[in-house]
Amino acid sequence: MIWKRSAVLRFYSVCGLLLQAAASKNKAKGSQGQFPLTQNVTVVEGGTAILTCRVDQNDNTSLQWSNPAQQTLYFDDKKALRDNRIELVRASWHELSISVSDVSLSDEGQYTCSLFTMPVKTSKAYLTVLGVPEKPQISGFSSPVMEGDLMQLTCKTSGSKPAADIRWFKNDKEIKDVKYLKEEDANRKTFTVSSTLDFRVDRSDDGVAVICRVDHEALNATPQVAMQVLEIHYTPSVKIIPSTPFPQEGQPLILTCESKGKPLPEPVLWTKDGGELPDPDRMVVSGRELNILFLNKTDNGTYRCEATNTIGQSSAEYVLIVHDPNALAGQTGPDHALIGGIVAVVVFVTLCSIFLLGRYLARHKGTYLTNEAKGAEDAPDADTAIINAEGSQVNAEEKKEYFI
């Protein structure tokens, strides 16, 4: 088998030399300007690579593809290397295209297309093989986790080339502060990448999905993900909710103890003023509810609900004040005294405004009286008024001037 393969290679080598000799003898001057044209190719591991070599002008000159080890793959349309993965796509005087299927990392390298002119002209095409990262795995999670504990999760993926990128998310919100480590695999071609996420958990993290996402150009924009749903255990939180905001004498009242915790606290404990419920016949506990029938004044006091789980204990209190139905109705009806007071204030302000306006008008009355009228206001009759008036003939005589 080996000697047959060597004989084939020698055959194509001899053919190549003969063609070169023929080319040196018969080529026209224009053929010396011919050059093969190739392009670099990138393919995902396991995919198929197409290597194409073209010549714009060719006068029956042969084309050849060879691999990085300088082994001839195809000489025109003749296959030289026995590799079932390598097939002819197209062969003509202007083009030689071949395909390499099920590409492996070892296929990466520089391939050569040769045009057998004199001298031989070549063009290089580099085949890049991308290593697909393996599905990521998350480690470091132990269930359950106690509230307040520090959690450390590690996400790892191997086989990527070039090294993959790892990103963390909590409920679709990216976490930036993470550690990143890249190591070369044993084949010295691919990488193992890991990323570590550290954070302290609280009750809001219970049920949260922590996602590790691997991005890589070999994944065709479809990242690989690993997900871990957190389970956080925490002490109960307790709140008492009354069935009515104004408990009335003679009516029932339901107090609901709303408790949240993990594990879920069950059942709850009801007490009044630090002791047991005083009237079990009227005060019935059903699950988380305390139902008090026919309220009366003796029910006034502080009611306490206590919830316990394996993590801890918590409680809440409610101060009950039973209201008289009649007094409560009066409080809730319209306040006539308040309305009357407001009306009285409005009337008082209006009267004061009228009084002040009248005084203003009275103080300015007679501002524009003539001089003759001044001093006549206090006269007992008209004659006296005329005599006393400023500018009268009597006063005018006092101002007479005598000429000699």
C-alpha cells in the first residue's frame, strides 16, 4: 500500500516536471503574468472547508492543491492523496476547488495552490479551524444554602479555540465582578476556561436562576448555557392582618397571621397579653387565622402571632381596641360643629371687610370741598356759615389795602 502511494506521488511529480518543461518551451509572453488567486478559510471543527484557486487567464496550464505538509491533494481533476474527506468540487483551466469534510484541528495550516507556468507561481490560503467549546458545567452549589452564607460558583468549559468567553447572569441581569481563568489543554491547541462567582445570599435570592453563558465564534451566535436555581433557607417574617380596621363590639373579627419563611412555618402560635387565649369558645384558631366571635370590651389587649421553622423564630403583635358602635357611627358621620365653625369664620371675615371699607369711604368724604365751604360745617345757620366761611367778604375786609 505504501509503495503504491509513493509511486502515485512520483508519477504526479514527474508530470509536474514535464509540464514545467513544456511550459518553458511553449508559453507565450503573456502567460508569464498569470497568478493564482486564493482566499483564507475559517471553518468550525467537524465542518466542511472549501478551498478555491482561480486564474483569470490560463492557456491550458495545470493547477494543483497541496496541504501544509506539502502533500499533493489534487492535480487538476486527479486526486493524489487517499483521504476520503477530500473531494473535488470543480476543475477547469480557470479554477480548481476542493472540499475537506469533517475538519479536525490537525487540518489547520497553510495550503498552497500552484500554477505550473515557468517558473511555477503559487498562492497561499490559510485554513483556520475553530474548536467548539463543550457545554459548560456549574459546580460549587450545595442545596440548601442558609441566608447570609457566602456562595462560590464555578463555571467551566473545555475544547474552545480560541479561548471562549464566560459571562454570569442572575435573572437576566449580568454580574460583572467575577474571576476568569484560561488554561491550555493537553493537545496544546484548545483551551479550558473557568469563571468563579462569589456573592452573599439573602432571602431575595431564593428561586433565582443563576446562568453561566459561554460565547464563542464557533457557536454561530447561539451561546451555550448552564443554569442553577438557588434554594435559600431563611427565618420567618410575620405580619398580622385584621379583617376590619375598626373592630366593633358585638361583631366578629378575624386576625390573619401572614408568615413567610423557608422551610414554611406551620403551624403558628397565638397568645394574648403574653398568655394563652382567655376564651377558647369565642377565640377559635384555624391554621394561621384567629377568629374572635362577638367582640366585647374584655377582648381589648395585645395579640401575638409567633412563627417558627428549622432556621429560627419570628413574631408580630396587634393591639385590639373594641369600639362602641354608636360612638364609631358618630365619629364616622359628618362633623356639624366643624362645619358651623367654618361658616362662622367666613361670616366674621365678610363683616369685618364691609366695616373696614365703610370707614375708609367715610374718612375720605369731603376731601374735595371748595375753600368757601371750609369752616361752614359747624355754623348754626346759613348767615353764620357765610360769615365764617373762608374767602367771605368779612375776611376779605381784613385784607384790604389803604392808599393815601
